[in-house]
Amino acid sequence: MIKQLFFDLDGTLLNSRGHVSPANQAAIQKTSCDIPLVSARAPQEMLSTVRSLNLTGPQVAFNGGLVFIATKKGYRVLEKMALSQLSARVIMAAVMMYFPRVSLSYYDQFNWYVPRYNDIVRQEQARNGLVPRLKSPAAACAEPSFKPLKIMLTIPDAMLVAPLRSLLAGLNLPDIAVQQSGHAYGYDFIEITHRNAQKAHGVQFILQQKKLSASAAAAFGDGQNDLPMLKSVGLPIVMENATPVVQAQAAFVTKSNDDDGVAHALFTHPALKEVS
């Protein structure tokens, strides 16, 4: 019996305009369990959705790099896993040198940083409502207190994805996880976190807290960075807008994120009747 649900945000719970549809919101609010969102986003980007859905339990940010609970004034951290400053510095220097067309962003718990403003940064700022801090990676990594939680690479040309992944693999950094989160807004995205900061870790953290087995959980996702999460639950549900590689991991493929796929699965899949 499914007792716990997990939801990716972009491309899954959120439609292509970045909103939770009325149908999805109504379906979630009828569920009998508190819902963890499991996202690559920073917690600041997740809070508006968490609050609009009245979610009070643990939430997972940065692909599993940070687990938090929303509070009235912000959020409280339950667990955090940062990249080493050395790895972050090496990665960002190499990307800036060999892939100047790739837009680089990096995050700590409190801030979004960019080494330079460009059209991609301005578009992202318009979508997420956050204001990035302009700071060179070398300057950030020189500060002893800096704890990088995610590096995001926004790639304007799909032909750059393979050579960029090859560069990252060639750096031979054993403490990092490199995940491609999908294609949206005309760009491809690669996210780099601590080796153990994957969505499956956030799922396991919450299941352990609730003393539930993986077989009692279902997860909804659409991107390659959702694969660890989908493989770590009893009922993996994938959106119709996902790639064939991701759909191949599904026990059930629901409608797309623009067709209320979350609500469709909650109301039609027989294993989810007890939670919806």
C-alpha cells in the first residue's frame, strides 16, 4: 500500500509556465499524507509552492543537498551536504575557460551567485524572482565560510552537452555528482552537487524519519536527475513529457505536466486510491 508521495517540481508538478495548476493543487490537497517536494531548486525558490500547498513536512532542495522545513519567516535546515571548495573552484574555472557560452550559476544555502550577467541569467531571474549576487567563483571559494551546494550550467546549444560532460568526467573529482536535469526554455541543464546529494538520498531521509519502506512510496518525475529518486521507491510515476530514457523507468506513465498529469495519476492509478 502506498503511504507516501514525492514530487519533482519543474516539468512534473509545475506546468510549463512554472505554476501548479488548479487541478493538481486540488488533487494534492485531497491526499492523506504530507507531501515532500524533491527539487533541484534552491529552498528560496521552493517556498512559494510549499506555502501555497500548505506543506508542513520536510522538503528536499538542491537534488538532495539540503533538506528543510518551511517556517513563518523562512526555513529550518534538517540536513545539508556541500561540495568541497576545491572541487567547486576546479569545476567553475574549467567551465569558464573552455565553455564561455555556457551560463554558470552557483549557490550556497543563502545566495545565488553568477560571475557575470547575461540574457540567460536575466531570464532565470524573471522566472524565479531571486536576485543573483555578482561574484567571481575564485573570490567566493577564497572565503573559508563559503559552502557551495550546487553549480548549475545552463547550456544554449545541445551540441555542447556531450563535450561538457566529457570535460567534467575528465576532472576526476570523486566527491561530485553530475546530473542532467532536462531541457526547458530552449536550454539544457547540468547540475553538480556533492556525490551523495542526489534525490534518492532526500527520499530515504524522509522515509527513515517516517519509518516507512521504499515499497510504501511513490515518486513523480520527468528528468534524468529524477532517476535516482524513481529507482528508490516502489511506484515510480513518470510524466508523458519525459524522455524515453526516463519513461523506461516508470511503472506508470501519466499525462504531461501541462495536462494535469499529477492529478490524473492520483485519481486513476489504483495503488494511489488510499492516499488520494
